[in-house]
Amino acid sequence: MNKSTNKSTILLEAINNAAGICGVSKTELTNIIGLSGRENIVRLTKEQNDRAILFIRLHELLYCQFSGNTEQIQLWLRGHNKGTDGVPAEQIKNREGLVTVIEYLNHYVNKV
């Protein structure tokens, strides 16, 4: 296994773990990362890689905010949020929404 494949494998494992905790389906995950569904998730473009890393950051913030309580994490993602002015699970399907939700959580988590 070369160095690039190892990094891809680690990233793939991290996003799959994050998706499981957040209750995000494979279809939702491909939308969040920006895959068409036919692309190989091991070979991500720079933009897809960046979005995958942002998704992992989202997971980290939610995990901290809810002390690892997956039920609360999933409820928060699926419910309407006044702070983000929408449903986070819908908002994170594009890069702008993903950044908006992360910025909100960064502010909220660091405030507590």
C-alpha cells in the first residue's frame, strides 16, 4: 500500500465512521462530498477531499456538543435550527451550507 492509498483509506474510514454516528446514509454522504455516485470514493478531487474533511469537522463539533450521544446528534441534524436558519441535514448537502453549519457550531461550541 502506497502513502497516497493509505491516506485515502484513513479518510474513507473517518468519513464512514462520522456518517454512521451522524446517521447519514451512503447516498447523503455522496451528496455531501460531491460525488455523482459512480465515482470511486477512494480517488477524490481536491474539492471532494476538502468537503470530506469539512464533514469530519462537523462530526467532531457535534460529537463534542452532544458528548458523543448519537441520538442527540442525529436529532439535531434532522431538526430545524434557528441558528442556521434551516435543517442542518439539508444544508450540509452543499459546500456553502456545510460551512454555514460548521461556523454556527464553532461559535456555539466555543461559547459554552
